[in-house]
Amino acid sequence: MLNKILFMRLISIFFVILLVFSNIGTSNLSLQNSKTNDIKIAKSNFKLNPKNKWYDGHFHGSWGRDKSCSDGKIWGGLNFGRRSTLGDFFGEWNASDDSSFGSINGRFINNFLTGIIRNDDNESVLFFIGFISFNDSNFKAIIFNPKLPIIRINGEHESSFLPPITGNYGVGVKTMHLIDESRLENFTDNDPDDYREMMVQLWYPIDKEIKEPRAEYMDAPTFAWLKGRSPIPLFMIPNKAYLFIRPHMKNEISIANDEQYYPIIIFSPGYDGVYQIYSSFIEEMVSHGFIVASINHPYVSGITVFPDGREVYISKDPPGNLSLRSVVEDAKFVLDKLTEVNNTDPDFNGRFDLSKVGMYGHSFGGASTSICLYEDDRFDCGLTLDGVFYTDVIPDGINKPFLLMIAENLFNNDNVQDMWDILKGDALKVQINGSTHYAFTDVGVLLKHLVPLIPINILGFGSIAPKLMVNITRAIILTFFEVYLKGESVENLTNLLKSIDEIQFEIK
């Protein structure tokens, strides 16, 4: 009796799901071939064309009438809703003997699937229901239709709210709590025993085929802080929504052995920011063979969470010389520490190329980038994301390669122009049309998932589509550092800039 009741409940659930998604019809199916062709193009040419939109995920595997799944292949893409367990899928399938092929599309909610299978004759359209189980990299599914035998699907998938990484490497991360015992903490000058601390995340190349679980995008206190930064209340976003984001990075995996040495890049977030919200830019760099050390600066970053649970928030005092010097000295200290780690840590064992060091930062992090390049010969080149500048502390200018990325309408801003005038090495100035100061982060992309009904321009992220903004930004960052830290041709950078309609730029 209980089994019968359970069976009837399942039938009812499937019936409701089919009603909810009955708007998926053959008109949608006619788009499938072009969509999946887009997936193939995006996977092969993503780095070269920053205009390519990305799908939130892609999958490939095999299908069959039994557990061997030997009757054919299946592949396609995923787009998520407000969380990573809800969304649309679309793709193509074929038979192993090439006797038939077709398309598939539908939706998934947690472990439930519903959708349509279309055959190549353009007339055979069948609804199906089913179950799916998946982890970070693999999935299994089973689908049902009265006119078909039970179909089993087994394969691999990769998905994230963040864009796919396009390089040959995966991304490993190691979190480091650093204490600079040569500096007292100036923000707590009433405590003579308080030394300057900071939290650093080291991002480094790993074997892309490693299937270890992914690291979390951020911790709960940092996400709560991020929600609180919105100009309007975002009560509709769950407190654990950071778990939906699923970045590509993995915790403390062995560094890849493909190259003997990897160039180093220091990253500093904006004032009242945190390094986590720049993950899409950092992960892409690492996938192309760079090591990035990102810093959360206590009392200058929005929040710094220490391993013992302490949460240090931004100082109530406005930014000034104290904040600027703290951030600059933090960056120099991190480079000191990386030199030490390179010599003493068996996990890295001399793999850091400390003869090739770059730095970039957003906003206030851009100010610290310019000063580090001016003051410290170890830094070879720098890039800023809508940086603010203090040119009075750079009296002789900068003779190193430098790129200024700028929000809309700030191309000839007085502060930007003052900085531009003192750049004496290879210099580039790039404005992204439709962008705002906060568009140089992951947050616009995340909000399109988490609050899809709220226009992002209301939340301060400009008129440019967030995915396009992220694509353009990370393509330029990557190409700049490939030119000046890996010896690629400068024409790669100028050709990239000429190919992007959404920017204006100047070179000197």
C-alpha cells in the first residue's frame, strides 16, 4: 500500500512539472542546432573573441538502453536560474552507428528533469521526465517516455555562475594568514602589540583534469557583507547563495608540472572591496599559467575574515595616507613572503618566477599598484581597473608598462589624465563603454542570477551586459600580462583592442 501511494505521488509530481514546463515547444527546438554550434565555437575561440557569451555549463557523455550507455553520444549546454540546481539544458545526440541524431532540451529542478527529445526527421517530438544526480564534474540521468525504452545517460559536466576558464590549466588555491612583524597595526595604535596582519589567497596552475571538489566562492561572513553593500535590500537572496556560484578553483592541489616556472602577479581589491569578487578575472589568468596572490587588507578591505573567526571591517575613517601606505606595504610584504615560500615550501619548490612580477588592482588597489611600480624595482608592469591615483607621490613618473582600464565617461577625467601624463613606458588607456566603477567585478554577473528581475543599472553596474563586461575585462588583463610577463607580441594586445567595438583606447 505504501509503495502504491509513493508511486502515485511521484506521478503527480511529474504531471505538475510537465504542466509547469509545457511552454517548451517545437519552436524552441528549432533553435537547438544553432545553440549547440555556439557552444562549440565558444569553447574553441573564447579567448580570442571576448564578445562570446558563455553558457553557465556544458556537458558531454553517452546514452543507452542499459547501464553500459553504449548506444550513442550526447553533448550540450546549461544555463542556470537563481541557483545552480535549477535551470535549462539543451544539446544534441547521435546514435553510435550514425543511424540517427537529434536534439534535446528541457529544464531541471534539483534531481528532476523534464523536456523534449527531437529526432532528425523534424517531426518526432517526445516529452520525457526523469531524474539526474551530479557532483562537481560527473552526472548520471535516467529518462522515461511511454514510447521509448528507459534511457540512461552518463557523462561529465562543468558549470559555474562564473565564466569558463579557457587556458590549459585548472586553478589551485591556498589561503595564507600573514603577519608582518616589522610593522605595527596603525589602525589600532592603542595596542602596542598588534602587528599588521592580512589574508592572502594564492592562486596557481594545476592539472586541469583533477576531479577534486571545488572550493567555495567565499565564506558566510564575507557573503553577508557583500549583500549588505547593495543600495537596495536584497532579502530575496538566501544567506547561503554563495554556495550556488561554484567557482573553478580547488583547495591545495599540487602545482602543475608543465612549466618549470610561473610568473607572479599581485592583486589588490578596491577600497571597501574583497578579492573574492574578482575571481573571474583571477581564475582566467591562472588557467593560462600565472600565479596570482590576492590580498584582503584589514581596515581597508570591506571585511577580512581570519582563521580564528575574527572579522575585521573597514575603518570608519575615510581613506587617506594611512590606508594607502598600509595597502602598498602589504603588497610589498606579500612579494617578500612569496620569495620566502618559493625557497622553503615543498609544495611549490622554486616554481615562482620572481624575475617576472606584475601587479593590478581595482580603484584604491589601482593607486597601490601605481605606487608599488614606482617604488619597488621588483614590479615589472601594472594594470588598473578604474583606478584612483595619487600622482603627488609619484613625482618622477613610471617608466614601466602600464594599462589604465576606465569606466565610461572617465577617459579624460582629471585624475586619469594626471596619471596618463606621467606614464613614460609603454602605456595604454582603455575605456569600456557602458561600464561603471563597480562593473569591474563578478557582482554584475552574479546579480543576473540571484535577482534576475532587478535591472543591473539600478544596482550600479551600468548598461553593458555583465557577461560582456567580464569577457572584455579579462581578455584585456590576460593579454596585457602575456605580453609583458611572458614575452608575447605587443601586436596581440593592440589587435585585441582594435577588435572590440565597446571600447575606446589610446596608446603611447
